Amino acid sequence: MFSTTQLNERNQRTQGLFRLLFLMMTWLLILPVLIIVSTLIYKGGSIISADFLFTVPTDGMTAGGIFPALFGTVWLVGVALLASVPIGIAAAIYLSEYAPDNWLTRVINLAIINLAGVPSIVHALFGVGAFVIFFKFGTSILAASLTLAIMTLPVVIVASRESLQAVPHAFREACWNMGATRWQTIRRVVLPNAVSGILTGVILEVSRTTGETAPIMFTGAAFYLPFLPESVFDQTMALSLHLFVVSTQVPNVPEALPYGVALVLIAMVLIMNSISIAFRMYLRGKKKW
Amino acid sequence: MDKPFPAIQHPNANNRGADWYVDKLMQALVFIGGISAIIFIVGIFVFITKEGLGFITDRFDFMEFFTTEYWFPSDEDDPEFGILALIAGTASVTGLAMIVAIPFALGAAIYIGEFATGKKREYLKVLVELLAAIPSVVWGFIGLSIMNPLIIKTFDVPVGLNVLNAGVILGLMAAPIMASIAEDALKAVPDSYREAAEAMGATRWQVITRVVLPAARNGLLGAVLLGVGRGFGETMAVLMATGHSVNIPGSIFDSVRALTATIAAELGETAVGSEHYGALFTIGIFLFIITFLINLTADLIVKGIKKG
């Protein structure tokens, strides 16, 4: 009925050509990273062992393991989460459940975008000025973690707000009609339906916090400290900074060592991101509304 | 029916129970959480200004700071504070990064958003998201240990830590983020637009170039701007991959030094309250203002489409 005209054929060819071009561009974006990750595995894989993960660095960090750095990163991330998750969820609840459409809400949203966009080194300067000097925490886990918490706050806020807003409005109305207060509705109906989405945001934040280096350089992470921190007022080594140190600051490091550190760091980050993504897909499949 | 109905009184109307107080308390608490972002962003500006103020009032000279290229902040006799070369370093690396990132990011966004379907689309989206998660210190390490020898061998140059290295690294870092924001912008174009064009006999490609891209123009521009902001503020990767020498680059094989990297490399060596220390915070204020303006512009552009 419809005959293929010449024009049509040419259009089809153009389309096929561009489709191929964009497919290639997508893969050219992804491919270098696959190559990089496999290089890290190839060059650093051999050094990874239980010893490497659970012993202290020795010989001026040219031998031994990475345990204090691994342990320190867990500390830093843990304290940062304690500070940012409650604030982030509160902010998300306000924005999703209470905030009217006015100038204040617009300013809050702008502040969140900027908090995520301010360079990490400026966050570090803020951490030095505010936590290390003004609040007199000194260079400590507390100062570093609070700096990290403020920096990654937008990750929690945005993910939590999204999952709170995904709870249908009818759920809230049904609850209000039963005479429940606003908070009772949030506590018993909205949060339970959004908690898993919030959790994926928190996992993403853990991953972001693990990899950050600049904000902790001057606020609490030490280059070399071959023992474990005992309180939040101690300094600590951190895995991300350790990678910077062994790859730029220490002479005569065996080649495999920095590759091994990079591999552990990237594995932690990618595994946490994968968990978060898998969890999100599982939830999307399970959704009942 | 002479008398009106009596007003219905809620049993607890005059006698506020615990629930009422809990409700008000929680409302106040989440409000504090809500405005915390404003408090923090203002706090950042106040505290970096407080630390930089001594330098700004005593030593700062606008012309010297922004138009000379001599950065010798720790010279004992005659310290010089010119950041022109550092601005040139940041600008050259960010510029090259955008040349690398923009076509790939937009190409990937168009493929994932408009051509790919079903499972394939999901896989690609996940891969792009994972790329965006790689920490900047790992990128810096890649620049140092993989790109550096590669550049030396390929182009037969003495040093592989230069604008080219950092620009490519930064481009690879910024592209996934730009791609996912750009894809969101494409997704925001209503399907009815595409269906209307397809019903007229347009091919996919015609739909994309004539309908989808014009409609998503502002969102795509916002994505590019956010990528620029990202590049401008990136610290660890440019610290490790640029070669870190103060220099206005003449070619992409010259080593440079970025604004962010200068702070990261020098803050540890300065005494609190010294001129050098204040100068580094002043660079911080400059970075804060620039990224603030970039983010504000990007936000206004993206908001623009939602209204129009």
C-alpha cells in the first residue's frame, strides 16, 4: 500500500548511521573504564591477600598491609553517616511533606544543589576553618567526618526525597481521614513505604564518602599512623588518602602496592554502588502501586 | 428546622494531647533539617571568608591577584600572589575535558534515551552510573600510572603529566554525570511529542533532531554547565595528573597547575593565619563564587524549561 520512496530510504540510512555512531560513542565512554579496571586487577590483584588487608604498613609504607587505612575509612564513614543521615532524612521529610511552594523552598533547593556543586577542596577549607579551628576539634576523625557529612548530605536528601514523594498521596489522605496527625501519618504510613528507597540513598552516600580524599586531607586523615584510632578525637589513616600518599609521596614503592590499594578502594565503591542499584531494581519490581 | 446544627466539637479540641505536641515538635525538627542546607552553604562562605579576611584586607591587590602569573607565596623576601597561571591551568584542563566529554556524553545520552530499549538500556544505564562512582583519587592514580607512560610513548614527549592527561581524565570523569543528567533531560520530553512526529511519518532520527533535541535544549545545556562546574572544582585527579607546575600552557603537552590542586598541595605547609594561608582561602572564596554562579545558571536554565 505504501511504496518506499527514495527519500524514505535515504532517511532510513541516515538513521541507521547515526544509531551506529551513538552506540559507538556510548561504548567508547564505557570501554576505557573497563580497560582501566582490568588493568588494576591485572597489576594489583597479586598483592591482595588477607595479610595485605589485615596488617600494618611497614618500611615507610613500602611494604606490609593497609589495615589502619581500611579501619580508619570505616571510622570516618561511620561517624559521617551518624551526622548526615538524620539531618538528610529530616530535610527530605520537610521538603516532601511540609514545604510549601514558596521562596524558602526554592532557596533550600538551590542550597542543596550548591552544596553538591561546591568543590571538594572548598569543603576542606570550610572543615579547617569551622571544625578544626573554630570548634577546636583539632585535626581529628570528628572534624573530618563532619566535613564529609556536610559534603555528602545532598546525596541522602535527594534520594530520600525522591522515595518519599513516590509514596502515593492517597495513602496520606486515608491516614489523615482516620484522625491521625501529620507526624503520625509520616511515621506510620509514609516512612515505612519509603524506607527501602532511603536505604539505597544511604548506601550511595557510603560509597561517595569512602572515595573522598580532598576534604579529609587537612581535617583528620594522617599520611602515616601505624596504629588504630581510639576515639573520634584521634587522627587516622584513610584508604583514599593512602592511595594518594603511596602513589605520589613515598619513594621506592613496589609497583604492585598502589595498584593493590586502588583496587581495594575501587572494589569497595563499586560493590556498594552495585548493591544500591540491585536493591533499587528489586524494589521497582516489587512495587505494588 | 429553626435552629442550625450545633457545631461539631472534636473531643480533644480544647485539650491538646501528647500527639499534638509530638506533631508540632517533629514539624519543628524536620524544618530545622530542611533549612540546614542553607545554614551549611552560608556557613561555608562565612568560614572560608573569615580565614581569608586577613589576607584580603592586608595584602590582597585585585590586579596582582587576577592578572599576574607569578605565584611565589612562600618567598621570604618578596612573596607574590598572582593566580593567572593557575586560572589558565584550570581553564585549559576543564576546556579540554569538555571537548572530550560533551560529544560522548550527549551521544551516549541520545543512544540510551532514544535508541536503546528494554534490558540493553538498563545495562547501559547501570554501567554509566558505575562509571560516575569511581573516586577522583583513583582517576588521579590512573593518570599517573597508566596515562602518563602511554602519553610519553605515543607522542614521544618527555613528560606525560600535562593538560592532555588531566583533560582526558577529567573528561572521562565528567562524561558519565553529564550523560545521566542529559538523559533525564531527554526523558522529560513528553512521549506525545515523539508519537505526534512519528505519526507524521518521521524516522527516529528525524524525531530526535527535529523534536526531541530542540525540546530538551535547556536541560542539555544545564547538563553541560554542571559538567563544567564539576571539572572546575575537581581536585585530586588534577593534582595528580597535571604535572603541577605553575605555567600558562602553550600546548596540550605543557604541565600546568590548577586552582584546586594548589590549595590541596600547599595548605598543609602553611602556618594558620599567615599570608600564604589567607591567600589559599582567598582562592577558595573565588572557587566558591565561580561554582555558585555556574550552578545557579544551570539551575535557572533547567527550571526555565519546566515553566515554558
